[in-house]
Amino acid sequence: MPLNTSFLAVLLAVLFTALLARAASADPRANYLLHCGGCHLENGEGTLPEVPDLRHDLDWLAQTAEGRSYLTRVPGASQVPLSDEKLAEVFNWIFDTFYPPESVIPPFSGEEISHTRGLPLWDPLSARDALSRARYQTPQLSAEFTK
Ligand code: HEC
């Protein structure tokens, strides 16, 4: 029976490795660490001023359609070799992990990301500035500007 025993051991080892690989690729934290953490660091703090801190100031962006579109279109996110579903999971993991439970952030879905991710964003920093300025514009001011 020694042959059968070693065959069984090899089979178990192969199955175990396959299971581990699946678990790793299915885990949004692992995907964050692999694809985002190199720049934004493990705890999301980034390296200011070049790489933004993901732990603050994204929640209000995730509450408007324009802000959500921007988040999924920054080059680091839009060009990552992950499916729309996996990228949505990474964003949901970021908000679940770095933001307090009381921040109300509608979860991202692969379907949503599939509509925004491919739209070009030539100048992320200007887009971010425009969103920040629009955030504090009163409705009266906006009406003035759009005349
Ligand atoms: C090569 C470094 C790098 C990688 C990898 C990277 N990013 Fe970024 N990220 C940046 C830089 C730099 C910016 C600032 C905007 C710009 O210049 O693209 C940024 C901006 C962002 C922003 C906007 C932050 C804000 O405050 O406006 C988000 C959200 C973001 N990244 C998410 C991600 C996610 C999610 C991943 C992984 C899927 C990722 N990034 C991977 C470097 C990176």
C-alpha cells in the first residue's frame, strides 16, 4: 500500500494548494494588498503628497454618482488587472475597513463599475479638485454659474 499512500498525499497536497490559491484570489483584502497596497500602503495611509490617504475623505465621494465614477476611474483602480466584480469587492473592503460603521456608503457592484471604469480620466487631480469645489457650492451659486 505505500504507493497508494503517497498518491493520496500528493492528491491532498494538490487539492490543498488549489484551495489556498482560490481563497487568496477571492479575498478582497489580499487583492487590496497585492494591487493597491504597494502605493496606498497596507493601512491605506498612502505616502503624501503623491499617493493619497484612502482612510479619510472618500466617504462623501462615494455618496454621489460623480464621486463614485471618479473613484473607479483613477488609474490605479481602473487599470488594475481585476474583474469589475473583484474591483467592486476591493472598494467595499476599503470602506468597510477604513471607515466607521456609521458612514452610510452604498456598496459598489461589478455592474456599476462596468459603466464607469472605462471612461477616460485624463487628469485625476483636477477632477478631484472640481468635485471638492462642487461639494461646497450652494444651489444658488450653481444656478448663477450655469446661466
Ligand atoms: C502605482 C501606485 C498606485 C497603485 C498601485 C494604486 N494607486 Fe490609487 N492612487 C495613486 C495615486 C498617485 C493617486 C492620485 C491620483 C493620480 O495621480 O492617479 C491615487 C488615487 C487613488 C484614489 C483617489 C483618492 C482621492 O483622495 O481622491 C483612489 C480611490 C485610489 N487611488 C484607489 C486605488 C485602488 C482601489 C487601487 C488598487 C486597485 C489603487 N488605487 C492602486 C497611486 C496608486
